[in-house]
Amino acid sequence: MDRLKKRTEFKSVARGVRAERPAFVLQARCERRCDGAPRFGFTVTKRTGNSVERNRIRRRLKAVVSERLARAREGCAYVLVGRRAALSRSYPDLLVDLEVAFERVHNAVDRRSANRHAPER
């Protein structure tokens, strides 16, 4: 799994589409050229809890993404913003949440690109 590490990369993805779930928010930005492996970033704000809780949330989200990596699109960058509910949510529920979030952001990306490339009347 390729990672996002720079603040500018995270901010760029934040300008894309988003899907909110109980345990996280998935932000996505897809490039027009669809080459390269999908890239992921993970963030959890200090407001969420202490460092132990934030790291546990981040590890759970990384595990879910690595299991559902095949659902990610080539050429897209994703950021998962962890929420406190990720600590108490069951692992199967996190998997379902990620699948639903992928579907929502991909549909939104497809709609945006269709609107941009639609011929004017």
C-alpha cells in the first residue's frame, strides 16, 4: 500500500469528494490519468483521544484498508480521518463501512468527471 506523507498531499485530497461513516470519513481524489497504485493517508485528530487511542484507531483503519485494497481505484488518493467510534465498532462493521464509503466516493468521482466532459448544449 502506497502512503501519503506530505501535508500538501493530504490537503489536495481534502478538496476532493468525501463519504462520512460512523467510524471515519473517507476523502478521495482521483486523477484523470488512471495510472499508479492507489495511495492512502491516515489521520486522527488530537481531539479524538490520547495517543494510545489515536494509534489504535489508525492501526484498525490500516488493517481494514489492507484487507479491502482491491476496492480502491488506480490513480486515486484516499485519506481516512478516524473518529472515536472506530474503537468500539466491530471489525466486520468497519469492513462494510469501508466498502460503502468506496462506492460512494467512486460514484461521486464518476459523476464529477461525467459533468466535466459532457458536451455543452
